[in-house]
Amino acid sequence: MSPLEDQAGIVSSGLRIAVVVVIVFMAPTVGEYERLPEIWAAIDDVEPLRATPLVVAVLMNRTVTNADSTPMFREPITEEGHTVLSTTIPRREPIAQAFGSPVTELGKSADAADEIEKLGAGR
């Protein structure tokens, strides 16, 4: 069971009150791409219940520099009419190995935060 199914009420409530939703595309892979329709459906379900349209963007995470996978998945998502942030979060070994320890260098995560802030600035 997916978190959307297991926690449907919580997800729906969050989508109803959120200003901006960032879908963290955990890695540019087929498995992650195939999970997106379920997310789009959850968003579509709450849209009629909202006073204003929800601002939604996809953040590509755990990308590999110059790999074909990032544009390979960015293209169909944008062609489907969805926003994909221009900032991508590369796979970083310090984060992968940081289990239980703080990560203080934010790198591209800071850039993504700035881009997300701009999405919700007009609200």
C-alpha cells in the first residue's frame, strides 16, 4: 500500500490547505515515474475543494550529472503539462552516508528552496 492510499485523509487535507506542493521525484527512474499518476490523481481530487488552484512542481532528486536519465524523465513530465523545477538535486555521497548525522552543506538544495519560494511568492 502506498502512502497516498495508507494516509489518504492526511494527504487530502494537506493538499487542500497547501499553497505550493513539491513532488520530490526521488530519482529519475521508471519506477518513480510510474508513481506520478497516483500523485496527479490525488491533486486532481482536491482541486475542486480549493479556493485557489494549487501550485505544484516536481523536484528531481538524486540525479547524476550529465546522465541521460534527467532530461529523459523531465521531458515527458513537462509535456504532460506539469512544472519541473530547473534546479536538480544531485546524488551526494555525504548525504547518502549521513545516517543519523547532520548535513550542513546544502548545495543545490538551497537553490531548490529559492526556486520553490518564488513559486509561492504571489500567494
